[in-house]
Amino acid sequence: MSGMSRIVKTISSVAFPFVLIYGLYIIAHGHLTPGGGFQGGAVAASGCAMILVAYGSIWTMNKIKEKHLSVFESLGAIGFIGLAFFGLIFGAVFFNNYLVGNNYFFGEVARGAANINTAGVIPLMNFAVGLKVIAGLFGIVLVMAYATSKKEEETK
Amino acid sequence: MITWESFLETFETGSGFWNPLIWITAIIVAFLIIYILRGYGKKEYKENTEQTKVFLSGNPEYEKEQMHIKGSNVYWGFTESLKWVYKTLDKMHTGNVSDYILWFVIIMGILFILVGVI
Amino acid sequence: MNIEHLSQTLLTHSPALIVAVPLLGAFLTPLISRINDKLRNVFVILTAGLTGFLVLLLSYDVLINGNIHTYIFGSQDIGSPVVRILFEVDGMNAFMIIIGAILVFVAVVYSWAFMKENTGLDKYYTLILLMAAGMFGMMLTGDMFNFFVFLEITSISSCALIAFWTNKGKAVEAGFKYIVISTIGALFILLAIAILYGQYNALNMAVLADSIQYTFLDKIAFVLLIAGLAMKAGIVPMHMWLPDAYGRAPSSVTIVLIGTTQASLYALFRVCFTIYGNSLTAPLKQIGSVTITLNGLLGTFIVMLAIITIIVGVFMALKQTNFKRIIAFAAIAEIGYIFLAVGAGLWALGSDHGMMALKGGVFHIINDALDVGLLFLVAGAIYYATKETSLNRMGGLARNMKYTTIFFLIGLLAVSGMPPMNGFASKLLIYESIYLINPILAIVAILCSILLLAVFVKVFYSAFLGPKIPRFNDVKEVPKSMLIAMGLIACVIIFFGLFPDLIVNNIVEPAANALANNSNYISQIVGGS
Amino acid sequence: MIYNIPFIAVAALIMIGLYAVIFKRNLIKMVIGITLIESGVNLFLITLGYREGSTAPIYTNSPGGVMSLPVPQALTLTSIVIGVAVLALMLSLIIHIYRHYGTLDVRKIGREDEE
């Protein structure tokens, strides 16, 4: 894939931040509303995939290396399992929600029903999963697009 | 707890028993007897003489690689005489994923009938 | 913190740690491999070693002291374990994780030299640790849906590993077949889990086992579970994926694949004996004066399938010329022996010789894993040294590879059930118990065992014996790490062979008891029985 | 009767999926069949959790009353995540297979002889 017309490129550049913000919103509110790490990550990764389609895989491959994405992916997974291990250290049980009821991370963001600080480690785990899903899904799409485009080049 | 004596116990199987340590002792004794008998062998055998050369009923010796019987030729007679079995088996192993799933569905159907769902 | 306290803490948390340590190691591996390759190898071996240590700690406590461990995630209160995700370890689970630990450790040690010349090794090690974590999860979990998740983790990572040599078309094709098979099997298992959940509003195995009624829907779920898990375990005629997957994967992957196959086998036993354990002996139908019970019906069917499995496995193995495919078909035959014993045990549930058959079957699980694993490692060593997979192009290798030949001989004797190896003890149990049920079946089983010996004698003759072939003049013995890995398994085989009574009394019997009697497993969670 | 329609749809989806896997010779179509089976199973899980006249199981600003079961939804979500991974893996394997054999016919792949 070698990229599309200028109109598509411009429109997707404009839409990309909104898609990304929406995905991050879903990740951050995963414990309050439907959504969570995977869903938000999938939304954000689809935004990245839109850029990939608009600009072509070779251009994108020059900007972001698949190697860096895999590092982010493992960081996300390590974050998730690390939080579970912290549960073992601080709360005496694996996966223990040792942060619940404390104000270490978020404080009182918004009083009322949408208070983000109600779930302890679950938002943190959502962030970790979101990071992993964004990096992983985008990595899959990127590598697949790159592999198929290389095939096209060969046949041409 | 595991004690040292439990290493030596005989393995009871209900109607029989099996003790590998006794078996190994017996095998060692047998090998000793074989070794002693071997000592009575012929004295005139000598290495690197005419005696140790390959003899193929007077035919010339082939190259080393041709002399070795290949893997697919071992048990040729067995596979040849059981050709009818292998024909059905080969027909079964098509190598298509779809057929693997078909077998799965068939077995599921048989189990359904057996358990009494259908 | 003194040693005793530490070991007590480790023991309490070991069910979770056995899964968590390989999982954490898997995701740390790509980061560490950016520093240094050797460091990564050492790290992976240390991870596998630590997991193995935890496994030994846990299974010693479960098997020798007879405790049942439960581990509830995320909460300290045991008050409401029913709604939580939990791990439950009784004799059978503890028995299975020993196999898994041995196989994973050996595979990791073996990979050091075997996979050295490949690229993408950080992904390889990540996937192999993920596969180990999934396998341990399958063996430990006490929750049906959790089991499905671990099953899928295992099958995804193992599929990627089967197709690791992507430059070979057949390897990719085998990986595709494996993922299709395992996904469809897993989806039907999920359907069954959903049916059970809809009926009893529970996903916990012990709660399900306690409340199962054997209604019409339960029968459907039962069939779906049995068929899906049997396909994953490789029963004829659903075995065809197995030679492809075993034969095309790198040897170090194959040995872990054996473990995952046996994890599915374990799940099959768990479903049969524990979840549906209460309805096994209930009368189904009355024809004349004969009462048909589920265990009799199912036992007969399983024995029939097992005999077909043994025969097909052995006959196909006799015909193959690819080294690893021969061993794969022999592995199918070995799984047939396990099923034969378990079918006999099911058929004669509760009686003495039924118990003996179960013991033989359970003992044969670990023997099969070790014997077939050793043979696969030898096949990998030969591939490493000569780059040949076909028996037609081998010969006279015993002159160059002395230790490998010895290890192959040990594996050959063990897999065909010759004394004094471990295969003999378990097959003796199986033959005797089967003989009490039907003498003809025992004769067929013994004949097939002899044929299995013939198969491996053929391999031994055409690969290791014969005149020295000039092409292999500069073939050398394989590197040390591979020899150590093979030696490790060979030592375990000989140990098991020399002290069968010790193994059966201390390891196998608790596992067989856990299978035959599910009340302890249930009462640990539900409370009172 | 109207409440049985989802279950009929589940059975139909699984049957169509199995048909596609067993009788279609194109690898891509087989993958489509597998995804059909998967959606059938997911639909079954979702249908199990539904209660008549219920609301979504969200406590924030909930109107009260009957809620549908949250557990089957969580299970479905997990199953979807796994499905995505499996789908990606299968498609990438198909790319590799197409590179090696130049065809997607299931009868023609992996047939080369090897000594």
C-alpha cells in the first residue's frame, strides 16, 4: 500500500486525535462505564490503523518501528502482572486490590457518580492492558500490511 | 514420608509382581556367564585378514551408501502383505483440515447417539 | 524472616506463582534480550528452574502430605469462594504439574544450543514461557472458564511456535491446521461451559460437580466437552493434526506440546471423573435384567477408541520414513494405552482392578511424556547434526554420535515397554487390568507394544547402524546443553524404571485416588459432603 | 416463541460455520466459518445473561430494577479478545501459506514430496 489521495490523508490526520482521545477515554473509564483496556485499546488502535491505510504501510514503517511497538506491548503486560504481584506483596494475595479506598493516585477527580477513584488498581490494570492492546493490535496490522505490500512490490 | 527402605520394595500389581533390582542382578549374572563362554571362543580368529572381509556369495562389494538398507525398505514384506490395511489408512489420512473437522463432527454424532441425546 | 516461614509463604502462594512466574518471565524476556542474548537464555532457564522448584514444593505437599490446596485470587476471605476465580490442587493436578515442570525445564535447556542459529529468539522464548504458563494454568485451575482461557493461550502460543520455521511451507501448514483444530475444539468446549453456566449459574468445577443433575442439557454439554478435549488429546480418528504438529515443530517445542496435549487429557479426566463423577454410576436404562450405566457405556466406547488408536498409531508409524512423524504416531499409540487403561478403569469403576487400571493409566501419562519427549529430543539432535529428517538419508550415525545413540536406546526400550525402563511397569499394570476385563484386548495391546518395538528397531537400524556413510564423516556430537537436556530425561526414566513401587505409592496412587473419588475435591470448596 | 429465536440463531450460526469449515476449500472461507462459529457461541453466552425487561449492568446512574447478568458479558468479552488473537494468527499464517504455495486451496497446500 502506498498511501491514498491528499484528501484522505488530511481528513484522517484531522480525525486521528479524536479517535485516539475517545479510545483513551474508554480506557480511563473502564471501571465506571462499559469499556476497559481492550475496548479502548481497540478503538485507539483502529485510529492508528486509519493512519496506516491513509499514508501507506511503508511511510508508517519509517515512522514507527515494529520493534518499539513490541517493547510497549511487553511493558503493558509487565505492568499488568506487576500490579498483580504487588497485590501479593501489599495485600498478601495475588491480584489483591490493595489500593481500593485510598487516595494515592487520583485524588478526588470529580465528586459524585463519575468519581474515577473508586476501583483501586483496576484503572491501573486497564491502562496497562490498553497500552498492550494499542501496541499489539497496531503492531499486527502494521506487520501484516507491510508483508502484503512487499508481496505486491515483488509481483509488480 | 519417603524412607530408604521404600526404594527396595517389590512392585505389587494385584496378580503379579515386578522388581527391577532383582531383574538387573539376573541380567548381570547372565552377562557374566556370556562373557565367560565368550572366552572359550575360537583362537584362530584374527583381525585385518581375509577372515574379516565382506563376502557376498562371490559378488563384488557395492559402495557404502548402497550397502545400507534404507528406512523405507525395512519391513517391506510387512507393509506389502498388509496392503489392504494401509490402503484404508491412507484414505483416512487425507491431510485436509476440513476432513479433520469432519471426523470431529462424526465422533460427536456417535457420542450424541451413545449418551442418548438424539 | 526465617526459612521455615518463607517456605510456608511460598507454599501458600505457589499455585498462583507457578502460573505467574513464567508469565512475568515471558514478558520480561523481550526487554532482557535487548541487552544480551546469553543473559536472556540464563534468565529463561532460571525462570523455568524457579517454576520447577515451586512445582516440587507444591506437589510434595499435596502428594506426600495429602493436603488439598485452594488459592482464591484477589481476596483473603474464603467465605465466598464460589463466585471467585480460584485454583484448586489435588493429587491429580499435582501429578500433572510435575510432568509440565520437567518438560518445560528440559525444553528450555535444550533450546540453548538447538535454536542458536535462528533469528527472532526473543519471541521464541516469550512464546515458550507463555505456553508453559498456559499449560500450568490448565493443569491447576478450578474454574471452567478460566480453563478455556488458558487452553486458548496455550494453543495460540503453541501454534505460533509450530510455525516458527516459516521458511518451510509444511511447518506453516501444520501450524494452520493446529490452530483451526484447537480453535474449533475450544469453541465447542466454550459452548458446553455456557450450557453448564446457564443451568447451574456456576463456573466453578467443584460447585458444578456438586450440583450436576445429568439432565438433557448436561448430556449435550458432556458430549461437547468429551469430543473437544479428546480431539485436543489426539484420539483416533481425530488424531491427524498431531503428526503434522509434532513432526514439523522444532524439537524443543514438540516436547512442550506433549505437555499441552496431556493437559487436555487431564481436563478430559477431570470432566469425566470429577464433574460428572456423581452421575457416572447412576442407571440410565433397563434392558431386561441388564442395567446400563454411564460408566459402562462410556468405558466400552473409550476402550474401543483406545484399541483403534493403538492399532492405527502403530501401523502408521511402521510405514513412515520421516523420523519425527514416526515418533509422533508412536505418541498417538501411547495415548491410546493411557485411554485403554482409563476406559478400563471407568468400566470397572469402584472395583479393585478398576483402580489398578486407573493407576496404570495415570502412571503411563508421565511415562509417555518422558519417553516420547526423549525420542523427540534425539530426533532434534540428529536434525541439528545432519540437517536430515528422512530416515532414507541417514545411516551409521552411531559412529559419530555415541551419547545420542545411548539416549535413543534408552528411549526405545522405554517407549516399547521393555524392562527395566519405566514403560514396562505401567504397561504391566495396564495389561493385567485389561486382561481381567477382556483377554483379547490385552493380547492386542501386547502385540501392538511389540510392533512399537519393531518400529523403533527399524529407526535404530536405519539411522544409527549400518556402514559409515561418507557424507556424514564430519558430523560431530551435539553441543553440551542438548546432551544435558537429554541426559536429564534419561535419568528420570531410569529412576522411574528402577523404583516403580516408590513412584506408584507416592505419586501415582494419590492421583488415581483423586480421580476415582471426587468427594474431597468437592467438599474443599462447597464445604461438607 | 420469540425468546427462542436467539437460540435458533445460535444453532444456525454454528451449523453454517461448520458447513463452511468442512465443505469450503478456500482457507479464507474456512477462517470465516470459524468466526461464524465463534459469533454463534458468543451470541449464546449473551443470550444466557438476558432477563426480560432488564437494564445494562452499570451501577452509575442506574434507573434501578432488573439488571441482566454481568458475568456472561465478561465471558463474551474475553472470548472476543481471544477470537481477535486467533483471527490475526490465522490470517498471518495464511499470508505465509500463500507465499509458499501460491494458492489457498486446502487440497493443494503441503503436498510437496520430501525425501
